Amino acid sequence: MATIRIKQGDQYAVPVLIRLNGEPVDIDEVAEAEFTLGDGLRKLYPGEVQYSAADGCFYLPLSQSETFAFPANGSVTLDIRVKFVGGNVIGVQRMESVAVADAASEVVL
């Protein structure tokens, strides 16, 4: 995942490329994937998180309310665990930090 910055109040789907042992995961082998951002924001694939075969990325949707809850001028950590079709569960070893910029307004548009 490329380093990203989020501003409080942003709303969009963050592209996440999951790699295990340096290689992108094979979506046909993924039964579930858990994305935990910050202190407990948890989203699952399949379900809230979508997968795009076109670019091999998972798209983690964030709402304005969710990003307003992130610490201003701080960072949040993205942790990922993947459950494979065979039953194994493997967590991504290198957690990513997402920088969070402060917003002057805290009104949801």
C-alpha cells in the first residue's frame, strides 16, 4: 500500500494491495479478510470491503464520521488478517500507518 494521508472528514474507499511473502494474495484463495484501522474500526471482505480484479486492490470504504474520529495531526494503523479457503489465517506482518490531517470544520457534508 502506498503511503496515504487522510484528512479528517474525508469519505472515500482507500485502495489496499495485500501482499504476503512479497506477492499479492490470490483472490481465489481468500475466504475472508479483516481490515482494522485505528482503535477498532473493523471492516470485512466480503461485505463492506470490495475487491477489484482490474487492479488487484481491496477498497476499504471510510465515511466522514469515521475519519473525523481519527486523531488530528496524528496517525492510525491499518492491520490486516486474511482467512484462506483452506482455513489458515495469516496476518500481514508489516502494519501500515495512515497519516491524518486536522480539519477546520467537523461538519458532515
